[in-house]
Amino acid sequence: MTFSTKFAAKGAVVLAVGALALTACTNASETGGGAKPAGSGSAAASFDPSTVQKDDSLASQVPAAIKSKGTLVVGSDTTYAPAEFLGGSDNHTPMGYDVDFAKAIAATLGLKADVQTADFTGILPALGPKYDLGISSFTITKERLQAVNFVSYFNAGVAWAVQKGNPKNFSVDDVCGKTIGVQTGTTEADEVKTLSDKCMSSGKKAIDIVSLAAQTDLNTRLVNGALDAMSADSPIIGYAVTQTNGAVQKIGDTTEVAPEGIAVAKSDTALADLIQKVMTKLMADGTYKKILDSWNNADGAVSKAEVNPSVSS
């Protein structure tokens, strides 16, 4: 993802940040499926982050610039259910477990959360000037760690889905020549392209890659039989199964599990340290688990929050 420095170096870093953003592990759907609106039925979480109490000790460490405005401004691509999406009665209210985490963090610090819908590729470059935090299912990678600070808070992997019953007999071990859907700009898009290149180098037919901007559109195409399979983050595949009432099903194992992080400007190590302390408190008092349980994503829970954890790639 990314950030910038000053003067002559600024442009180069911003370009680097933009490139990182394009390889991020998300950008996805407003509803997670074509069956019903996000925020309806089971999509509406029961956890109320407003029940989180202020911690005076942690609140005293809030930077003056943030404390003076009374809000924690969070950039989020609200198209990636169930992590972050627009729902509620007006279908324009930010929802999801990442949104709940943002609200819980803010409440702990005696602030209001202002979760702003943003283009995924534009969040990290705007940390500091525009956003205090970026919470949008960012996979932590070595490359991104050069650009921003991350506080780990969730684990997600790569998963696959097919139509219910797998009528096209798709196998994750035999992808060459298949029509596979991925969301534009995601890690999965890069990985499927790599798989396609391997198919061609071995003399097999390339993958027909269907890359779309919205995960919901991919879900719909899969349900309608226009795709052999689709690949996305594991929570997104799980949510798509639920939201399509089982019209799609997961196939194969979740692979390449990696930590996701809350992003903070590279220059603001103090804020990153504070967010780590807040997440540690939310884990200790049970709030963290309640949020994930309410979105049926406890499988992605981590045992501790770390600033800039070591990652393999």
C-alpha cells in the first residue's frame, strides 16, 4: 500500500504506495452475494461497540491533533463484506467487523469513529493528512511494511468457491483453461495470473481470468454459472456462501493464511504503539472476540496484536 515523504522523494514514494495498494488483499463486495442486501437478516451484527468504555490511561496518550477534533478518522473501502461494507436501513451505513473494531478503538480512547468510504488504493497514501487509520483488510507484507506501520489484528487466507454441487467439476488442482473470477486489485488476482502463466509455460491453456471491480458481481456470475470458480479472501468466501443461501460453496482448503493489519502513517510510531495497546485491551476484556463472533469470523482471531510483525513475504 503506501505513504510518502517530502519534497523530491514524495512523488516516488506515493507511486510506490499506489503500486502496493494494487496488490492488496481486498477491495470487495457491498453485499457479499446476490441474494439479499447486506445488513439484512444475519448480515446485521448484534454486537454494539458503543458499550465499550473509555480507558482514561490510554485516552491520555491520544495525539493532540486527534484529541482536539474528537474523532478518529478511518479510511475504509466499504465494499468488502463482511469486513467493511455499506448496509443498514439506508444501505449507506458502514458496517462489518472492521467498522466495529474502528468504533471500539475510538470508544476506548474517548473519541468518535468517523469511518469514511474510500477507494482501496487511495487509503494508505492518505494516512496522516486525511486518515488517522486505515482499516480495510490490509494484508501485511514486507513491501507494505516499508511504507506504513501495521498493527496486526486478524488472519485471513485465500479460498475458492464454486456453484452449489460443483456442477462443472472444478478442482483447485486443475485450473488451466478454466474461467475464474477475481476482484480487481486483490492478491487473488495476482495469484491467479501467476497460475495462468504457469499453465502456459507448461504448454496448457491459459486461465480465462474474469477480473471485476465488485465482489458482488463475481458472486452473481458464479451463481448464474458464468464462472467455473472464484477466488477471494477466506472471510469473503464464507460470507458469500451465507448471503447466497448456499447457492455457492467453498471448495478446497484455505491456504496462504497471513496477518492483516490496521495501518498507521510510517512517521507516527507513537500512534501505532497506542493502537496496539488498545487492541491488546480489547482482546483481554473480550470485546475483540465478541466482535468477531457477531460476524461469524472467530476463525480469523489472533492471540496478540503486534506492531509491524515479521511476515514471510
